[in-house]
Amino acid sequence: MVPEEVGYQNHTLNLTNRDLLTLTGIVHVDAFDDQEVAVDTELGSLTIRGENLHIKQLNLEEGRLGVEGMVDAMTYGPRVRGKVQRTGGKGWLERMFR
């Protein structure tokens, strides 16, 4: 019997031909534009960079995200004890109203 992990679901990432990205385990979308998508996953923050990025699908209840566009890089941020660690940077809403 495999012990169940309590408190989070699996996080998967599937990139097809660098232009279709499908993710699971998404908790929150922090910011997005045509060059960057920043999300919180079950396993830490994730920044996707590229060109002509568009959110094709978003279902936070199921933790799913689909992104179309040319993906150049994906970078994970730090996490602490299974939770996302905020790096202290300003969110997109804070930057908008400064």
C-alpha cells in the first residue's frame, strides 16, 4: 500500500514542440503577459518565459493550466516545507499601482 500524500496533488509539466505547455498542480496565477507567465504550483513558484504566450486553459479548482506560444525557459523558485516561499518581490497588482 502506497501512503497518500496529504495536502497537495501531483505537479506535472508537459511541453510539446516548445509551443504547447500543459501543467497540473497549479495553485495560483501570479501574473501573465505575452512574454512571461508566473504561477504558484504545489511544489514551488514557476516562471515560464517566451514569446506570444497565451493562457489557453485555466482551471484552478482542478489545478490545470494550458499555455500556448514559443516557450524559451521555465524556472522554479524556492519552496519551504512543501509551501511556496515568496521572494519578497512585488506582485503585478502592486507594480501597477505604485
